[in-house]
Amino acid sequence: MNKYLGNKPALALFLLPALILYSVILIYPVLQTVLRSFYEWDGLSTPIFSGLSNYRELFSDPLLSTSLKNGLIFAIVLVVFQIGLGTLLALICADPRTRGRKILKTAYFIPVVLSVTVVCQLWIAIYDPTNGLINRLFDLLNIPYQQNWLSSPTASIIAIAFVNAWQFMGYQFALLYAGVKSVPEDYFEAATIDGCSKWRAHLHVTLPLMRETYKFCFIIAITSGIGAFVQMLIMTNGGPGTTNYTMTFMIYRYAFMESNYGYACAVSVLLVLISLLATLVINKLFDRGQTA
């Protein structure tokens, strides 16, 4: 094996097609986006170099603060619901004493394979202020709380984020369940023999050993929240007004509704930088906890 791995020209030859494909699909479009962000361009005419004007306009755009705030709210909802509840369900399903584990694991993952459009239409009906399930449930319980969920400037972003969290919680659950099962049972059994309760053993043994799994899950949840788009488009079209805009929705608006592709590229560059920064911070935090 070492003989073959040491043949660097052969390795380079085999890697070259993959590197070319990767460059064409990912690196080249990213570089083009960065380049176009310095131009005034409508997508058809000749681009006009404008320097940093797109970025200066972007940082004074009131939609940017709205989009950043909504992305943060979205990310928090995903982290709390998908990772928090996903961890609890993973621990329950990993317990051999839990009945119907196979059925539960399948049920949790079913929403992931459904179409986003179908899921959004389902929740639009659930959120309906007149005949929706949630308001009807409050009414049956004699709770005087009726909400127009998707028209409220404050509640709508949380309601939409919950739809995303509900649909893709099964994906996070699958990752967390695999992480739980990867922890050697000997550690857990040793903790219980030493007097730890089942949940305390999970808290002090299982969860700390899932550090790498949690790092990946946090990166997925936070970057997905920052770049959320589809649910906003289908359920409220960014409304009411612009209250449910995210940075991805800004890109959609400026590129495809206003044909301001240069400005949309500037928003795209900022979105990528924020996602990379969030990834670096998460890696740093988890690595620091590991070396502490």
C-alpha cells in the first residue's frame, strides 16, 4: 500500500479529473461572483467597473440588518429544536429498552424526504388564522390566544423557522443517533456502575464524546439558518413587507426581480464570508473545549 501511495505522479493523475470538476463546479463560479461584485451589471449589458460602491451601498442597506437579524433567529430556532430535541430523541432511540425504536427512527426521518413545497403548504394550512389547527387547538383549550402566524411581523419568522426545523430535524437526528451509537457502551456501563443515573451518565460521558458530531451539526444548523430561503419564498414571499427577508432572499430580489446582478453578487460574497466565519468560530470553540 505504501508503495502505491508513495507514487505521487500517479496519485496526481488520478486526482486531476476530480480537481478539474471541483474547480469548474465550485471554485470558478465563486471567483466569478467575487469579480462581478465590483461591477454594475444587469446580467445582459457590458459590466461597468464600480469598485467598492456595491459594498458601500450594501452596508447602508436597511434590508441587510433585517436579513442578519432573521438569519440569527432562524439559526437559533434550528439549533434549539433540531439539535436539542434531536439529541433527546437519539438518546431515547439508542436505549435498547425503548419499544418500537425502528418505527420511531423511520417516523422521525419521514419529513426529510418530503417535498419542501408540500411541507410548506401543509404548515400554511396549520397556521391559517381562521381554520388552522393551532388556533383551533387554543380555542378548544379555552386559551384566549389567537395569532395570525404568517402575517405577524414578529411571530412569522419564528413560525417559518419552525417549519424548516421540523422538516429537517430527522437529518440531524440521524447524525446524532450515529454519534450516540459510536460511543463505546463500556464507558456508559462504567459510569452507571459508579453510581451515575442513566441521564447523568449520558450528560457526563456520552455527550462529551460526541464533540465532533456536535461540531458538524452546529455548522449545518447555523449556516442553514443564515442562508434560509425556500420556506420564506413559498410561505410569505418575504413578507409582510420585507420583515422575513434573509440574505439569500436579498440575492433573489436584487438578481432576479431588479436585475442588479452586481449588487446581488456583493450580497453573495458577504453571505459566504459570514458562513465561513461562523464555521471557523464553531470549529475554534469546539477545539478549545477539547484541548481545555
